[in-house]
Amino acid sequence: MSYQAQVPARSETVTLRGLPHRLLRWGPASDDPVLLLHGFLDCAETFQFLVDALPRDWSFVALDWRGFGGSGWNHAPYWFPDYLADLQALLEHLGAAGAAQAAPAAHALRVIGHSMGGNIGSLYAGIRPGCFRWLVSLEGFGLPRTTPAQAPERYAEWLDQLREPRRGSRYDSVEQLAAVLQRRNRRLPTAHAEFLARAWSQPRAGGGSGIELRADPWHRLVNPLLYRREEAEACWRRADLPVLLVVGSESEFHHRLGPDGQSDYYHSIFRWLDIASIAGAGHMMHHEMPEVVAATIAEWAACH
């Protein structure tokens, strides 16, 4: 059985920094929506499960980051700081206080971000203190630390990849992609897998049979610039707002962090932090167990 959305999404297109971006809105019209920020290779549409499980009187807005879903593509390498600039442009478009400078918390947006979206949100919260009222980060806890010694091989790998032709991931059908998603993630319900497969795919370019992912193949290039966790921490320490970090007890991404994935570490970085662990959930918790994740968020938000 296919997943049936309970709260219909409304779609619009806005231009942010010269590139068309798809926005989705759910719930009642409001100038105080909850901003949803999706993760890598995902899109705004798959927040549907979480929206359906959160309070009905909440209003939501989400964008597809550049190169994903229904937003425009670079057709060239992507750079992480562009997402920070796109977020700022979105906040300005929404008329959100604090888009460019600190603002009273009563006029700032609430934010829920998953993975890459959580990282973008938490970085921006420190770059522009006061821009958000509160932040819920679903496993947006940064990447494992790197060392300068990794740089030569990383640059070489990037240069090698630039020689390769760019082609998106292709599948024979939506059903095949859904089956692949369930093989990769045993916690994913069948109806959710089918919904994700449709949200993430489009007909193959050129009119051929089958489908391909709705993500610019240039995203598959390795980043030639090493992740510098110390810089992320410097931003996080400036974030002066309540933060809820939600982790999945079975998340492979969380376990890769080692000491940087411990509660004491997080509390030493974020000023106003609560941590919740979702038993039996993995990194894609909002796809796997949206009702549990939503209940955790709603209970925490009621106190903030």
C-alpha cells in the first residue's frame, strides 16, 4: 500500500542567488513557520512523514537545496558554503528576522534539520547568533575529523573524478528503487520506501525507459577540501539558542564519530543543549520512525 499524505504540501518556486529553488509548505498559512532543512541526496518532500506526525496547528516550509529535488542544478562542483548563503537568501525571502544579523528570539524561526540540513542550520546559528528561536538537529553532528596528511590523496581523487563523465544513478522502475532502499535500510517501511523512491526520482533524460535520481551527479564528487571540525566547533559555540540533538541508537554515522559522538563532548560545545536517543532508529530516523521522532520534538518544543 502506498503512503497516503495526511497534510497536503503546497509547492512554489523562488529564485535564490540566481538559481530556482522549490519550496514546499504544509499546514495553515503563517508568517512563523517551522523551517525544515533536508539532508544530502534527499529532498524537502520526504519530510511528509514527519509533518503528518507533528501538531496539526504547526506551519512548515522546506526547500530543496540546490542540485536536489526540484531545485536548479549547478552542473558543476558544489561547495558547502553556498548552502549557508542559500539559507540566508531563503530567510530574507521569508522575511525572517535575523537573516543578516542578530534578532530578538521572539521573531526568529524554529528550525528542524536532518544530517546535512542540521549541519547547515547549526553552523548558521553560530554565524548569525539570534537568527533562530530553537534548533532541532536530527543527526546533524558534523563529520569525522580529518588530518592535513589526508590532503594529497584527497586532491588527487578529486582531480581523477573530474575526468569521469557525469551520469546519475539509474533504475528500471520506481519499484526497483524502492526495493533497493529497503535492502539498504531494513528499518524502512514498504510504503515509506515507495514514497521516497517517487520523491527521489524522475524519468530518464533523453526519453529512455526507467528512472534516474533527481540529484545533480556532480554531488558525487569527493570534496577536495578536508572537513575541519575545529571550524565547525567555533561556529557551534557561538550558537546562543536551545538545541535538541536527536540521534538514532542504530545509526552507523553516529558511531563513526568516536569520542566526538559522546554526550559530554556535545555538551561541551553547545550552550543550551538537550540530547534524545531514538531506540531502534538509524540515521534516516524521520523516514523510519516519524511518529516517535515527532513526539520527541513536540515534547521538547513545548518547553521552549
